[in-house]
Amino acid sequence: MKVGILGGGQLARMMILDGLRLGLSFRVYDESKHSSTEEFSDYCVGALDDKAKLLEFSKGLDVVTCEFENIPASTLEIMGKNTQCYPPYEALAAAQDRLDEKKMLQSLGIATAEFYPVSDKSDLQPAGEALGFPLILKTRRSGYDGKGQRVVKDSNQLETAWSEIGERPAIAEGFVNFIRELSIIAVFGKNAQSAYYPLVENEHENGILVKSMAPAEAKETISKQARAAVDAIAKHYSYVGVLVAEFFQVGDKLLLNEIAPRVHNSGHWTIEGAL
């Protein structure tokens, strides 16, 4: 089987190294001239919105996937004309926009932090009034590892925070006093198969993951909440592939913070640390 991967970073390399042991071969597409995947794959360089190059890249592939979620969803939609693409581009699109993601989760009955859309400066004060302080102001798109977000302690800081995130469309989220952060890694097959790794407890510093502890010590009721959430998302999108959900634990309840429709750094331990 020939697998195409959009993105040539460390996660793509990890997928390839394990996939080679299964007899798979790989073709990688990335915007960078060089990549850690080059020696193990057919490596292609091009823009992620170059329709002609993407269609050429996808020829002869059995399936295409991605290693990070900030690939234009339209890219997967284009490549789907030539081959199977997973995850579904609709799931990728939702994960790229924090407001759309929250609305999707809300529509599925999955608990999240309270939120308020901030389209422009005029929405700042209403957001503060609706959520109270402190709150977190986050850009809707292109935010990761703590980027594109600011903690706002009172109404006097709203305009400064708005300026610091580039005055871009945003979402304000109520501050969550959580016990800990947890994630679940789930895998869904084409024929409705599903499998789950145990919950992982994660620690972040300045928005960057620094430690994952697996398996997390958790009541079965907590694990069931996490599995139910990813199952609902998978059913909604007819999802195939790896799906990760990150949660805040508040008492005995989970609030879903964000999803990652791809392999994930909180799952590095599964390579050498699991059978």
C-alpha cells in the first residue's frame, strides 16, 4: 500500500518508521525544501494550496492523510478526487476554527468551557459581561502551543489583548479552574471498528506539552466520558483515522478543550511504551 502524508515533520517521520515495518511505502508532500522524512519516502515539495501539484502528488496513492491540522481543508477535498483521504476534510475544517469547533461540540451535546464569539472590537465588552473575568481571548484560527491567545484579568485589559492577538476574529472562553488536563487517543476504521488508548494526563508550560503520564489514574466514569465524546465526533463525521481529544477535568466531569484529527504528541509514548 502506498500512503501519502501531507506534512513532513516529526509526526510524519514517526508514522513512516512504524509503517515501513508493516510493509507500507510512503510519499510525503511539504512546503519545506528539506524534511526529516526524505530518506524514507518519495519526497515532494510544493505549496499546500497548489491544486495541480496536489493532484499530481495524489496519483497512484492508495490513501492520503496529514500530520498536522493547519493544512487547508480544501486541500484534502481536492485530493479526494484521486484517492481516499482521511481524516474527512469536514473534521479538519472544524478543528482549524475554534468557534466552529466549539459549535460542533455543543451541537453534539459535548460539554466545553463557556464561550463568546468576538468578531471585532465591539464584541469585547459583551464577551466580558457574558463570561466574567478572568477569561481567555483566542484567535479563531492558526493558534497552537499557546500562540494566539491571551489571559484577560479584567475589562481594562480587553483592548490590549485584542491588539496583541492581531485584532483577528476570535473567541472568548470562560476561565476553567481544572484539576488536570487529560487526552484520549482513539482510532476508527472504515468498517466502524474503534480502539482506544487509556487516558493520558498532560502537563503544559507556556502552552507547550512538556510531560505526558500514561495511563492516567482515572475513574472509569471519567474514561467513559472521554470515549463517549470521541465516539460522538467520529459518528458525526463518519471518521476514519486517529482522533485525539483534549479535556479539562473539573471534579468528576470533563470539558472538551480541543480536538486533533491526526496523530498527536501526547501519543509519543505509544511507540516504545505500549504493546
